[in-house]
Amino acid sequence: MNKPNGNNGNGPSALQSLFAGAVADGVISPATSSMLTGHLGKVVIAGAAGVAAEDISASDVTLITVLIDASSSIAERGLEQAVRDGQNALADAFAGAKERDSVLMALWTFASDMDVLHSYVPVTDAVRLDARNYRGSGTTRLYDTWCDALAANVAYAQRLRDGGTPVRSVVVVITDGEDVGSRRTAVDAAKISRDLLASEQFILAFVGVGSDVDFHKVARSMGVPDGCIAVQKDATPSALRKVFQMVSQSAIRASQARIRPGSNAGFFVP
């Protein structure tokens, strides 16, 4: 079984070198590299870990990064179990897909703090959500999570590219609220998003759940293209399970190269 390479060679200096490589390859701009380098905390370092390049047998890889809101409103709406069921079904869908050997998945949850449940691992090794590792509490640090997750993805993807493995990336956030408590802003998130989309190696997607927030406005302010924004106004367990099903179907299509990365990606368009 492939195992993550942990933090070996994955400290701040190593990530700075990977960002420099991403600049040289045209993935990000020098300004974005400086922004990412200024926030290299333990969460980014943990998120940038993953299977070593030499342990990957696939000729190319799709990195799926799933960011799940774990704030108190999820619990208040009675959605915790639906999130667990939905994410587990998503992992099962990938495990059963013919592309599974070329997909690595990372799973983050976020509220007042961010938690990398696992960095990039084969989908068959993905952590399953339960009452011990997923409970709703706290606020919604949406922008900080987005920026940190993109930083981690850029670093790990660059590590694979440096090892000769072509990579495409899909990052999707699922939230039932707008940002509360982030140090970074929507403008910061959008600057990173624009760079990554321009590289045409990334698909950035946003799912909003509920009707009390203008999620299209929030997502656009973060640089997410219209074709990659979905809103499920019914904040109910059954509706949320359908959200995860929709995400899994779209992500599998992306792993099949049926969705072109970049600003014109139609992630949620059949």
C-alpha cells in the first residue's frame, strides 16, 4: 500500500522551493508565491504531504482536494450525519471508478480551525468520516481554508511534476455559510484562484448549501468561475447527500479529462 511521505522534506524551506518551481513553470506568479510563502503554517505543511512520486504507478494523476465546512451551523441544521454519509459515498464512488489508480484525494474540514484529515492518498486509503472526526462547531474560516488548501495543492502538485508526473487538480469547497474569522480576504483568495486557473491545470469549484447567503456572490469574489459554482438551497440531509453525489460525479468526469481545467471549466455542467 502506498503511504504518505509525511513531513520529510516538506518543511517551510522545501515548500518555498516548490513555489519557486511553480513560478518557473508558469503555474503561479511571483506575487502569489510571496503571498503563499507568508502563510506557511503547520496546516499547509500537513496538507502538502502525500504519496511519494516514486510510489505512483499511474502515468498521470488527478489530485482531488475536498474542503468541508464543519462549523456550528452544520450541527444546528442537523446535517452532520448527512455530511459524513455524503463524503464517505464520494470516496466509495472514486474507489469503484476505473480511474481510481490515477486519483489521489486530500480531505480537510474547517471551522474556527482547519484540520487536514489526510493529505494526498489513494482513494482506497481515504479516511471515513464519523462522529469522532467530524462534528460541527465554531465559525467558518472560508478564505483562510481556501488559501491554505490551494497553497498545499500547488506545493504537492509541483513535487509530482518535478518527479516527471503530469498533474491536474480539482479543489472543491462545500459550505453552508459565508466567511467568519479569516485573516485572509476574498481578494487574497481570488488572486491565487486567478493564477491557478490561468495555468489551465486546476479546476476550482464551490458548493453553497442553504438560502440565507448569496453563494454565487461569495464564490465569484473568491475567483471561482460561474460554471464551477453550485447552490443547493435546501439545507436538508437528503439534499446534502445529493450535493456530494453531484460533486463525486463531476470530479470523476474531471479525472477522466472530460472537463478542461481553467476559467472556462464547467465542473457542474453535465
